[in-house]
Amino acid sequence: MALLFVFLMAGCASQEKEANDAYPTWQGTPLEYMEAVADCLRDAGWEAKVTPRPPSVESDYPASQREAFIRDDRACTKKLGRGPVPPPITRERAESRYEYHVKMRGCLSEHGYETSEPPSKEQFVNTALSGRPPWNPYMDVPADLRQEEWDSLIADCPQDLPLDE
């Protein structure tokens, strides 16, 4: 059996980029996009499950069906458009993300999760602008949480800023 995870990724190969330029960009959230992809794949007869951490689609199919699955997955992309792409990081967006992560650190603490101390705002912003992943309090949440626990936690303490912030 083959297992495929479909993720939203930035920085695709130039050939993929040219192909994606022909498609509109999805205007909802990454999770909504993955739910729409899963629905489209199910409509085409495939098993598809959405995993919210990170938003992705999981599909299990026989290896002999790989080409057919890829064909249907591409048809879904053509129908739905490409996944939402976050805007480029700016100083203002990095500062906003810092404020949000500090706020969510408090939320995580209220739910019983201890997290590391945040860096200074300037250090966070410089790290984000360099292209490296900046401090994120969710990195301190145990990775072995059951999916239901994680879903409940991110419902109360959303992990990500909306794409437009």
C-alpha cells in the first residue's frame, strides 16, 4: 500500500510553479483547503483523511494505483486552485507573529503546558527575517499528544495567525 501526504509547501520547483501559475490560489485557510482536497479525492473514489497537524491529506491506496491517484490529485488542484500561500515575511508581520506567540504562550500555560521563555522581540524578528524558524511556544508542547487533545488545545489556543495577518 502506498501512503501519500499532501502538504502545503512554499518553494516548489520552477516547473511546478509554472504549472501552478495557471491555477487560481485558494482563498480560505490551509485547513479548509485540505478539507476541500480530501472531499475532491473522495468524490473521485479515493480514501482521504484530513490531518490538521499540520494541515495535510492522508490517502492510502495500492501502489498499482499511484498514477491514477496522482492524476486525480492534479485534477483536484486544477479544480480547487493551489493552496494558500502566506505572504512574504516583513518586519511588521514578524512583530505581529511575535506578539501572537507570546499571547499563545500564556494560553498554553493556562492549559498546563510549560514553554520556553521567548527571545527578545528584536531577536525573534531578526531570526524570522533571516528565513530561519523563529521561537514558537508550540514546539514545547509534547509531540505525543493524542490527536483529540491537540485538536482541543489548538481550538482554544490557535497555533497560527490567520493568513492575512
